[in-house]
Amino acid sequence: MPLLFLMLLILDDSFRIEDTFIFDTSGGNTDTLKAFIEKCISKKIDHKKRPVQIRCSMKTRKIYSILQLEIIICILFSCAQTDSRNDEDSSTRVIIDANNHNSIKFSDIFDSVTYIPLETTDDALVGTISHMRLFGNKVCLICDKQLLIFDADSGNASARISKYGNGPGEYISIYDALINESGNIELLDMNGKKIREYTPEGTFVSEQDLPFKSFAFAKSSDHYWFYNNNLPQETKDKVLYYNASTQKIEDSFFPIDPHLSQYFFVLEGNNFAVRKDGALFFASPDTRIYFLQKEKDPQVVYTLDFGRQNMPDDFLKEDFADIMEFCQKADGRGYIHEINGFTANEHDLHLSFWRREEIYWSFYIAQDSICRTSSIVEDDINGLPAFKLEDTNLDAILTKDYFYFLMSAEQFLRIYANKELLPQGLTDESNPVLVKCKLKF
């Protein structure tokens, strides 16, 4: 009796899942083979996350050709690829038209817009901002090797942590920050491989060693999501789910591409949006935004479609000396290759990105299923003129009810025509202005 013996080995993080199947192929019987393929589909094998190996041997009176085996292998990989595409097809496709020359009108998205100057004092001088975060009504700005915290309603400066150094309670880098459930501030010290905790007054509390370098983090209870960028010498995967209590990695996602890691290295303004039962994640140069949960495959929830500005997969496979050469060639071909800012609430999405030395916003609102994209925005609610987006406008925060972004004082003074209503003491040298926008939907 002709028998075809196949073993499908699914290499997951524990390297323990394997299934063996034996098929009776006499008389053209293909029922068991069909069942095998259906099982592959039901397992949702994604060879991009879990490599698939096929091992085979034959015990048969009739020698099956190599061609027949190749056909079966192709079927299996086709099943895996089809399932991955189906997962992407079930996501929300966000059409981003960067060729649109119309401005984004605030009245289409917001009910009200309020401008809140951030207090300028000797102890709270905002320089070059690398990250902006919001926790409750506290706006956290990472700038010039320090963390500044302001009240999101009044703009008053409420805290400053400036502990740069190598001594006890000091940090040697700040790549991210959060305010935990106890109200204390946690700083991600990438170069020091530590999380350092401080009181709101800036008093050092404790530190936790990390077994890897990380560039961004988010917290859910006693677990962290870490983004480790493209550093294969640190971890094999880009995203880690880490248990702070046991100090162990409990899950990991997105294997680092060895070729991509040779040249592609960027720092986005944000990579995570925490949900009650998981987290949204995005990192360039991918055009998909994922929902991550422990011990589950990443689910594509948004697929970004830039049309003719989409970057082909083959372009990423080319050889580049460094990220600068990559960006120059991508810009020369008109590709949109880096999303600098990503933020989302339960339904809506906001992106900011560079395109040929111009900054763009894309606002996807689920209520009307429209994605508004432009490098020009207009606060027609307050009767202000349209203005081009600048560096300070890259970082933004989207919550359930509000959208926040920053304007430089200079930019604000340029567009605010009614000088009599300007906040007292505001000059070009003042701290940025926090713009608080109430969502319409």
C-alpha cells in the first residue's frame, strides 16, 4: 500500500509543537491529505512569525516524484500565505492620499479647540522634544535629557526630573516614560538597561534591571510591552512581553530581519497604544498596525495604503550603506517610508509622517470612515488661518474624547491674529502651546 509520510513541525517560541500525519494514497485517496491541509489552515500557520519546516520520507511500492512533493509543500505554504492575507484583508484599510492639497479643517473632526500655553519657568524650559506622553491630565515631555510634566488643563509646570549621570538614582539616557498606578514616574533608561522609578517630586525610589536594551515601553498591570527596534544582538524579536514580578520574557513577536537590521534604524515618537486586554503596536517600515495579546498571533487591525507612494517589499531587500542612504533613495522614488507619530483610541487613528521634507497628518475617523490627509491644517472653529505643519506638530496624543498636540510659541503667534487676546507674557521664546481638541464623534 503506497504511504506518504509527512511531519509538519511548527517552530514556536517553545519549539515543542509538532504534528505527524500519515496518508494512504492508494487508489487516489486524497481525503486524508485534504484533512491535513485543512488542519494547517485551522492552525493559522504564519511562516512570517513561525518558520515552517517540512520533513518527509516514503514507504511505498511506487516511488513518488520530487515534483509531487514540491506541489504538496507549495500547497502548504500557499495555505499559510493565504491565511496571512486573509488576516490583513479583515483589517481596516486606511487609504492615505498624500497628494491632497486641501487643508484638514478642524470643524470636520472637533467640536472645540483650546490653546493652553505651557508655563515657562527657570526649572521648566522645554528644548528639543523627543517624546510626548499623556497620563490622566499630566503631559510628559522628554527633552534635553530630562522629563518635564505639565497639567493638561492649566498648562502649569508640575514636575521635573533631571538626574542625568552615573551616580546612585541617576540615569544615562531617557527613551520613554510613564506614570504608574501609584502615581510615580518610571523612566526607560535604554543605555543603562534599567527602569528607574521616581516620585512626582523627583525623589529616586527604585530601579529594575533589564536583560536587554529597549527603546519604547508601555505598561499593563505588572507586565510591560517593550520595543527593541532592530538590534539582533539584544533579542531575536522586536517586541517583548515582560513580567516585572518574575523578570522573565513571557512572549515575543516579530523576528528581527537580519538584512533590515544592517541599515534600518529609526526612532518613532510612539510605538504602543495600550488596551485593556492587549496593546496596539506599530513600527516602520511596516504598513500594518497590530493588536498584540500574550500567547496569541499578532492581529492586523489597520493596513495603511499610500497608493503609488507605497514602498515595495523588494525595495527593502536592496543593499544600503545606512539609514541615510535608504531615506535618500526612498525619497527620490517618492515612497513614504517612515511614520514618525502613531496614536489611537478605541476607534480612531492619527499618523504623522515626513514626505519630501514636508510633515503630513493623517486622521482616520471610524464614524465616517474617512481618512483626512494633508500638510496643512486649519482651525476654522476659532477663525484662525491655515498653517503648515512643523516639527513641533509631529507628536500627538489621541484619547477617548480629546486630541492633543503641541505648537511652538512662534508658530502660535504667527497664526493668532487677535493680539489683544494673547496670553500675557507669551513670546517667541516661551514654552510650546498645548492644543486640546474635543473630538466631535
